[in-house]
Amino acid sequence: MNRSTRGFAASLLVALVPLTGVVACSDTGAEPAAAPTTSADPSGGSATGGEPNSGAPPEATTVAELLELDRPIVLSHSGGENAHPQATPFAYAESVEAGVDMLDFDVRLSADGVLVAHHDEDVQRTTNGSGEVRDMTYDDLHALDAAYWFTDACSACSGEPEEAYPYRGVRTGEADPPEGYGPDDFAPTAFEEIIVEYPDHTLNIEIKGSYPQDVPVAEELARILESNDRVDQAVVTAFDDELAEAFHELLPEVAITPGLAAMTSYVLGGVALPPERNIVQIPPEYEGVELLTEDFVRRAHGDGLVLWIWPNDRSIENRAGYAGLLEMGVDGINAADPAEAVAVLQGQA
């Protein structure tokens, strides 16, 4: 591999796995804690006492059924962070109401072993707090305002006028919640507490971190999926192939998306993906390098792969951008504005 090719490969490393972020490491000596006690109602009622979820049931309730649909699907990227405060119960409820096919999560362990739906290794970008998730107890995390920096124009922006933050203060009781919701719906929340609200929805989950430090994250995720009977409803990935494979050793029945090394080899060198790793998740482009092309779509489909695309540019997180992706023949859009993606999909049906 020459110098220019090595540089191109390095540029791709951050881009070829869904929802990549800063890699975190958990304390492998910590025992996973029991899941937090919640008032969540598996039949669909709100964990915070609001109205039951009123979105239509999903057309497919298992990954196998999802892959058999004769149409593309819409996933809610972290709950749809352009339209809602990222990874909050409010975001997932609104995504379900919009009619998404699949809910998308990033997961990390708190200091006391609770699996939390949270993208970053720290909390300061999206909340009114500071510190790393792995160093904070679940109670401390759950007390934060996860809508603090959300605006209609930016998923996490500082320095705007106070009125630009529509949900700031709902978590802390300083502002009234939207109808049907409560303060807890705007807090960093346990993954398990969220998914029990939506027993019929499939789940796309990235384990944040690296091998071997974050094997406990994989272990806790496997426990939750198994104990909640969600094994046939989940797709799991990790930035680190070894971490994804560690999860696969725990729950081999769960579909796995290829990690960084496998995807880099496939995209750059045409190396076949590992057996049964048939769902591919990439962005359209990264730092000016176009990844999603008509040729790539043809090649991937010719290899029997399913393409779920996560737009990494806000300028295409709209109806025109989503329509363009569907016209290219992608099999799914992991949308930051789920309602808009659903509208486009329904309009093309």
C-alpha cells in the first residue's frame, strides 16, 4: 500500500462504522449492576406517566421480517437528533409516532454498571453537566438535562439566545413539558428502560468503546436483549471488530454489522466480509471522499449486502436528501429527522 492509499484508508477509519465517536474504555473489573427499577409499561405506556405510545405498530417486528420487506426502511438515528434532543425517551417516542421501522442506539456503561443510551464518552456536548459516562453513576447521569443544548437548527449548540432552546429546563422542572411527556423524558436514560416501551420495534445498537476494555458493555447488552426476549429483534455493531465479535460469542443469534477493519477491507480492497455479516452501514461520504456511489450500490447488492446509510451531513438530512438516497437504491436511511424520512418513503410507495 503506497502513501496516498494509506492516507485514504486512514481517512476512512472514522467513517465506515455507524455512529462513530470518541472511543471510551470502561473499568473491566466492575460488575454490571442490576437494571434500574422503572415504571415502564411493556404494553406501551410512558415510563413517566404520560399517554401511551400512539404510533402505528411497525410492519416488521423481527430483523428477519425487516429484511424481507419489499421496500427500504427508516431508522431513527439516536432518536433523530436533528428533530429531537439526542437519545432521549422523548426522541424515541416521537420517532415511533412518526412511523419509523427501527430504533437506533449507542450504548455505554455508567460507573455502577447501568447500560445507558448515550453517544459521546462524556456528557457536556448535550447536557448541562460534565464528566465521562464511565465515571458517573446512573442516578447522576439521569439527573441531567439532555435537552439543554438542543435547538431546532442544531442538535447541540451553545451560545444561542435562551429562547432558542425549546426544551431546556423541562428535565429540572423549570419549564413545562410537552403534552403527554414528563421531566424524565428529557434525561439520559437506561437503554433497557427505553426499549421496554417498544416491544415490537427492532433495534440497531452500537456498542461504544474498544476490545477488551469494553467487553462488559457487550455482556450487559447481551443480558438485556436475552432477558427481554429481544434477540431476534436486534442488530449490533461496534467500531472495534473484536468487540463486535466478543458480543457475537455471547449471543451468536443476533445479527452483526461488520466493524471498522472488515468494512475498510471490503470498501478499499474488495475483501469479502465475514460470513453472515450482510448488513452494511456507512455514510454517503467523508471529508470529500465519496463512499456511496451507484457503482458501490451495485457491487454491494451483487454481493448480497443490505445497505443502511447514515447521512453525516445536515444538508442532506431533509426530504430532498433522503429522496436522493432512495433513488440510489439504498435499503435503509438512518435518519436524524425521522419524520421527514418517513414522509419521503411513504410518498414514494
